Amino acid sequence: MTNLVRGVVVLFVTVTFVAVIFASNQTETALSIANDSQSRLENENVAELTSDDKKLVKKTVSERPTSAPKAVTPATSAAGRSFTATAYCLQGRTAMGHGVRRGIIAADPRVLKLGSRVNLGAGSYTGQYLVSDTGGRIKGNKIDIWVPNCAEARRFGRRTVKIH
């Protein structure tokens, strides 16, 4: 009987070990794919809109029916707008599948589309960010900036920032 129990334990440990190795390889593959797509996003040139293009986009957006939610693109009507910012320190994957890291923000996808690059004016956190995540409490003009530790997130608190 004890040999049977030992055999089952050894089999369980072996299967668990193989599953961990397999999951690790799958995670590395997914990370590699995510990093490659992120590198492509970083290397793409963002085209500047002329003032005539901005007027056309604003006119098109204003002609939409009021019942449908309006998507605000960072290159047009979100430019220079104030947002309420907080910080988060959760580990894991974003809504776009990227691993969390500096330069990632979470936003309401109806306001800032996933995959958008925005220039954020927020003191020492000023810079270019990728809208890569969403959150249950992020509605309207709210963003969440990823920081590496929770103490830094608490120090950040809640503040008003500008998106350019």
C-alpha cells in the first residue's frame, strides 16, 4: 500500500513539474510575441495632423449621433485635455496582452483607444505612454499609470494631468 502511495506522489510531482516547464515555455513565447509587437509599435512613426485635418476630424466627430459613445483620439480632441490620474502597481498582463512595465497607462477605451500613444504632462511622470490597459473603475477622463511598486503608487496619489 505504501508503495502505491509513493508511486502516486512521484507521478503527481512529475506531472506538476512537466506542467510548470510547459507553462514557462508558453509564457516565454507569449512574452516574446508581445515584446515584438511592442517594438513594432515603438518604431512606427506617428503622423502629425495638419490643422485642416483636425478641423475635418472634429467636424466628423461632432456629426455623430449623440446616442453612440464617442471615441476620442489622442491626436484630436483629447489633446490638451485634463485627466484625473492615479497609479497602480499590479503585476501581470494588460488588456492588450503586454506585460506591465513603465510607460503603460490604463484608460477608458471609449476615451483613449487601446494602442494609442499619448504624451502625458505629469511632473516627474511626464513622457510618452502607451494606452495598453483598462480597468473597472476607469471611466471617462480617468487614467491609471503603472508604477513598479505600491509605495510609489501611494505617493503618486490622485492628481490632475494633461494629455497632449
